[in-house]
Amino acid sequence: AQKVDWHQDLNDPVLRDYVSSEQFEKLLREKGIDEHTTVVFYGDKNNWWAAYAFWVFQLFGFTNAKLLDGGRIKWEQEGRPFNTEVPRLHTTSYKAPRRSDEKIRAFFQQVRDHSSAGKPLIDVRSPEEYTGQRTHMPDYPQEGTLRGGHIKGARSIPWARAANSDGSFKDATSLRAIYEQEKGLKKGDDIVAYCRIGERSSHTWFVLTYLLGYDRVRNYDGSWTEWGNAVRAPIEKGPEK
């Protein structure tokens, strides 16, 4: 396995944005990846960060990618081998296309318009974050945003509801029961998912896009750290109405 650090390797440290095409190209070349390489992502937290990295790769049109179902935890629970060797791979001549955000990424004003139009918004954070009791996940410092609550009209569907106890994804029937029968989503909906910084909502984006076949789902990576701090951005508190 090669290590890709979501923070250091994929984020621009100055712009609060993702790396440029040139930086992405350099990263993949150094990791021994080219257009013919199949990249399999895995990580902790039921693949939050793996899904996040997968989503960023899609911004650059790198479609030859997969998620390891269950991530590192399931691998460990099944007694599969680990090692500490760092592989040495040959540098490639990978050429990155220009990054394209339009289809799968949502920005602040787009989300504001989305909310005003009453289109489906999914808040994938914990129920306590949704109601405004917390501004971060339990057991984490409650900092980083001035206000607790959720974006007006957002439906509460915590990301973890899509996962089994071993971190693997639930089957399609169970997922449809949550997203469609319980929450009323349907294929063809224009959907925006958000969390705190975009990692948990990447997991939900993956579920809707790749496991349920929705083709109009965007991830709002600014999420609550942006919305909860933004001047004149309306919020709601309390349970889902």
C-alpha cells in the first residue's frame, strides 16, 4: 500500500481548496500511478477518509478507482496480514486532466440557492450536531465553528447508517429503505450532502452514487465549518421537522 495523506497531499495549504492539476499529477507520478493503474482506497473510520480521497480523485477524472469494502478495520477483524514495508515503485509519466468541480462538488452560494429552492439536502453528521447540541462529533473538541445547527431544509441521515458493524456497506435493499422509503429521496433528485469538512459526506456521496446509482449528487466540502461561520447564512436548530 502507498500512503496518501488527505490533508498534506490533496489540500492546498493556502487557498482552502484542493491541489492543482500539476500538483495532483506530481503526486500520482511519485506514487507509481498512471492511467492504467487501478487504485484501491482504504482507511479508518469506516472509510471516511478513503471515500474522501476517492472523491477528490474523481474531481480529476481518475475513474479507475475502488473502495475496499470495510476498510482497515474489517481487514484486521478477518485476521488478514499487515506489514511495515514501504513499496518502492517506478515514477510514471501520468498526465492529469484539468480538475472539474461542477458535477460532484457544491459551493456555498450554490448550496444557499439549493436550500432556498427546497431541493434535497442531506446532513450526514451525528444527530447531536444536526440539532445544534454539538458543533463537532462526540469525543472531539467542540471548536471550529461559531454556531451549531443545520442548513435550512436539510434531512438528517447520519453517514454511519449506511454501514454494517464491521465497517462494510449495507446491501442495496437496506440502503434504499433508509434513503428512499424513509427519507423520500429518488433517482433524478438534485442532491447535496454535507458534514463538517466534507469527509463523512464523501461516504454518503459514494453510497448514493455508486451503490444506489444516483447521478446528481454533489458533496459540499465547505460543509458546517463554512456555513456555521458564515455571515448571514441562515441555520435551523432542533430535530428534523
